[in-house]
Amino acid sequence: MDHKPVNHCICVCWRYNLNPGLSFASRPFLIPYFCASILTSSMIHNFNAGPSILPKEVFEQAAAAVLNFNNSGLSILEFGHRTPEFTAVMEEARNLVKVLMQLDDNHEVLFLHGGASTQFMQVPMNLLDSKDVAAYADTGVWSSKAIKEAKLFGKPEIVCSSKDRSYTYIPKDFAVPNDAKYLHITTNNTIYGTQWQNIPHTSNSMVADMSSDILSRELDFNAFDLIYAGAQKNMGAAGVNLVVVNKNILGKIKRPIPTIMDYRNHINEGSMLNTPPVFAVYVCLLTLRWLKAEGGVSEMEKRNTQKAGLLYDEIDRNTLFRGTVEKADRSKMNACFVMEDTSLEPAFLAFAKTRNIAGIKGHRSVGGFRASLYNALPLSSVQVLVDAMQEFEDLNKK
Ligand code: PLP
């Protein structure tokens, strides 16, 4: 599914309908023709790892709101964030997260500036004093970056690592020190295509970076004291972070925390301590509404399982391709694979492009291919990729 032509079409329609000063408006009969020609142009199957595919209706509604938010005649980009209309957006988005994740009353939902990388430092800044130990699972680049930041505020201890085999598996047996303030895991490792299928049971607080699998599967989210996720994969536009935090773990350290970094201040101000990233929050709201209407997290899990099953079955069957991670730890969000004969990889990429498949080039540190299967990606796009792999196999039969 390609949303870009649809977006473009809607923007053009709105723009020229709303602004009579533009010459296109004097020739409105051209608009349907223009839209139709864009709509019938190529349909792209978007496997990008992030920013990534969102539902078509989210793009349509977001595009409309850029031109006319809530029938106000104003763009959402020029709308005051303290107005009742935007406050309602923020409140609905926070409530929808609570409902979709079935959070209890101890858990607060915040939409904060910055990517997930900001949380690498904001988490230890709020939870650790300088002598406090925190346990970290090292499952790739993103957890390593989180560990690096934690060193600025406390004593992170790496309790397990899959570095020995290039992060191609999830560590299984490890112990967490009793005195560790929390155990931090990265639930889905976007670059390598591994995912924690079983969340570790520990008496310590659990903190998770869920940037690339948030709202993609059912978990006991209340078992986590802090969850963070950059929105740009499964939730919305880049520029905003979802933070879910158990308020009971806050306020336990002595270090002064800068006002804007202290989660408690954001909670007290209803996630409106300063100007929020209004458009990014609005796109999250639209995506959350879509997710609920489609059947919620359980339905997403069902779809994601089906999509991942279809693709991994083909990776395992096809003589040209091979998965790169341990089967039990395969991610349902990012499927990583290579070719047995790596010299064929550029040819397959070019072949996939002729089938309108975009975004499957693997991360530079892993190589090969990575197909991201986020919530909004339809099963039909995965089928197109599988068909392309089969055709390419036929073409390359010795
Ligand atoms: N954590 C994970 C699991 C990611 O996949 C990413 C980015 O892809 C990040 C953190 C960093 O996110 P950001 O670029 O929003 O800071």
C-alpha cells in the first residue's frame, strides 16, 4: 500500500479548495483528474524500519488537519496547545493508551519531546542516584546506547549480552542483582530482528524500550514500571515519545532533576508542561483511534503473527535466502535475512524495486535485508514480497 500518492492527492485537493488565491482553484475540474492520475500511479509496499508505514486513513486525516483542524479554519500547526480543542487531543491520546494497554491507575501516560534516545538518559536521571546499580540486558546498539547514558547517572551493570554472536539471539539465563533499581530490556531489537518472546520474571522494577514493538502484541504492561517508545514505528510521526510510568517509582532519589526532565512535573501538568509536539501527538491520536477501531492490541498481534509467519516460512523454504537470527527469538516486527550468495543481493534489491517494494535494505551493520512488518503493513504487501522472492528464485535456478 502506498500512502504517499493518496496524501499528495488530498493535500492538493484541500489546498486548492481552501485557498482561492491559488490558480488551480479557478480550474477545479482539473482536481479530480489530477487526483486520479496520482492515485493510479505506482503502489509502494513500504517495509521501512522507521519512520514507517501508517494507516492510510491516518495520513488522510492528518493531511486534512494540517489545512483545517476540527473545522476551525486553522491548521493544527497554528493552533494553540492550551486551547480546549488541543487539550482534548492530548487527553484522548493519553486515555486511549491507557485503554489499549489496559493500564492500572498507578501508570501515567506521557507524550514527551525527543526520540527514544532522550529516554536513554531521562530514565536513569529520574531513577538512579550516583551509587545505585541498574541491570541492563545488552541486546544491540540501542541497549548499548542506553547503558552508555546510564553511566552518567548511576552504575549500570550488564547482566547479559548477545554481543558474542553479533546480537543474533536473546540471552536466556542470567541473574539480576537484588539491589538493582531496575532491569532494562529492549523488547524488540530493530536492527538485528530479535525480540524478547518471554519477558524476564524478576522482583526488580522492569524498564523497557519498546520503540519498535509498542502496541504490536499483548503483554502485561502493568508489570513494567517504565515503558518508553519513539512514536515513529508503530504509533505515529517522529518527534514524540510515549512514556508510561508507574508514579510510585518516582521521587526516590536525592539528585536534583532539571524541571523539564522530571517525569513528575509532566504528570502534574497533564503532559503539557511546555508546548508539546502538537502535530506528532495528533498523528498518534489518529493512529490510536485506528488501532482501537481495528480491534486493539490483540487483533494487531494476530495480524502481525500471520504476516511474520508468511515471510519467515518463505525465508526458510527459499533456497536463495537465509534468516540471520535464532528462530525462537525472531522478531515479528523486523525480519532480517541474507542471501546464501551475497553477490546476488544487489540484484534482488533491484528486482524488488520493480515490484514496488521499498525499504528492505538491511541496516548497514547487519547487511542483507530487513523487512519491517509494523501494525499498518497489510498482509498483501508481505505476499508481494514473498512472491518476489519466489520469482527471483525461479529466475536464478541453476
Ligand atoms: N530504541 C530502538 C529499539 C530503536 O529502534 C530506535 C530507533 O530506531 C531507538 C531506540 C532510537 O530512537 P530515536 O531515533 O527516536 O531516538
